[in-house]
Amino acid sequence: MNLKKLKTITFMAFAILVSIPTMGQDLLANQAPIDRKMKAVDSVAFRQLLQTESTELPGADLYQDWDNRYVSKVSGILPEEFRIDLRGFHMPTPSRVVTSNFGARWGRQHKGLDIKVYIGDTIRAAFAGKVRIVRYEPHGYGKYVVIRHDNGLETVYGHMSAQLVRENQEVRSGEVIGLGGNTGRSTGSHLHFETRLCGVALNPALMFDFKNQDVVADYYTFRKSTYESESAQATRLRGVGGTATAPAEPRTRTEVAAVTPAPRQKNTVANENVRFHKVAKGETLYSIARKRNTSVDNLCKLNHIGKNFRLTPGQVLKYN
């Protein structure tokens, strides 16, 4: 190899070695804007995630701890104002009959709504949440369940014949949690339904319209300053004898009679021969008449309905 070729190779090698750091710096320089963009994207995504969680779990900061003993004594302070998300609800029962209002009753405060159900009727969770209490109180709620929900509310389901969930269980909206009953301090089979915020009972009629099987709006904003007047108005609209905002389904004579609960009597044998049929999905007056060995005319007469009356699953009819 001559001297000229050796000088050429040496120069090329030196040039390559010198250029390597520069190439690395160019790569880093080109990568820097990308890194900054990704960091900005990650930051925005993180803030959006926090905002979403805050929006979806507005009740997370209302309570400081978890207590499986008391319905009303909870570690939370009732805020001056709080927005409750009612979306994603499920009516706890398909019954449209309110038998007792929220408020003063028989010299004491009635802290929920009583809804007519029959023993064994399905009771469902009003919202998704976590079961806080499953207990039996013989001189009060009877067999009852309390669920804490992500929207800040707690719902109470009392006087059930059976509880089908356990404490600390996660439940979905509409999931079966128990069966209707007449346990505890009760004057007939019904569901005692409460809505509480930080342990304070709020009128369920402010949020739930049982006659129309719906909530009153997507959101309810609780305000201490206007709560009393709003509660009274809700009772007038959606309580016993109230005027529903839309036509409610016609009631059978049995349902109408159930609006005013009768005092419990011992050793009663009245109406022991009256028999009832609970309507199943797909049944008609004609199929029920065949099943119960009676006639459509007799069913209509006993229940004060017409032959074209629209039946709904869960409805109870007399058949003799």
C-alpha cells in the first residue's frame, strides 16, 4: 500500500469518528420535540383522567370512613349544596303505588317512602354501589339493606322478607338485592325506601317518581336553603294522592285499597278465601283465565278493568 492510499484511509476514518457525536446530537435534537409533545399528551390525559374520576365519583369525598352498624350516623358533613347524578338509575320495584309519604306521620318522622309490594316481589339496587349494611332490626326496618353509591347517595331498603346480598359486596344498578316482605315494624307488606346524603334522610320524591317509574331529571341539586320547600312540593306532586307529571298506569282495586295501610290485626281471617295471581311476562287475561279456571269476564269484574286492559309483569290480579 502506497503512502497516498494510506493517507486517504486515515482521513476517512478520522472523518467518520468525528461525525458520530454530531449524528448523535442531531438524533437527540430531533427527538426532543417529540418527547415534549408526548409529555404534554401524557399530562393532558392524566388531567382528563382525574377530571373524569372526579365527575363520575362526586361522592368520594363526602364520607371519611365505612361503618357497618348505623344507617344515619356516618362520618360526613352535609354540604350546603351538592349535585346528585341520577343517570344510570334503576327503579327498585316496578310498583307504582305509594302508600305513605316522607315526613311527619303518627307523631314521628317517616324518613322514606312506602311502596306497595307483595311478599316475594323482587327488589333491586337503585344505582351501582357497595353494600354497607345487611342487618335485621325487629322493631324498625326489619330485614334491610343499605347501599352507598358513587353519586354520594345512600339508599335504604326496609321490611324485606329476604336479603340476597352481603356486606361489602359491589352491586350493579338494577341488580337483585332482596325480596319484598313485612318484617320489622310494618303494617303490611311494602318496601320502605330511603335516600340519604351524609346520613341525612332526603325525600325520595325529590328524585324518584314511582308513579311514572322514572327519576325526575338527570341530576338533582340539593340545597339546604331551599330543601324544605322543594320537599313539600315533591310530596304534593309524587306522594300519596299526588298528581303525576304524566298519566300513570290504571290501578286495580287491590292496589287502590292498598294506598291506605290498615292497622295490623291479630288472628285475622278476613279475606282468607280471596286468591291472587301475579302476572308473568307474556300473560294475557285469556291465558290467566284458562290457568285459574275462571273467565275473562270474572277477572274484569273482580279487578274493575276492561277486556283490553294492558297487563304488566308483576301486577297482581284477583281471580276469585
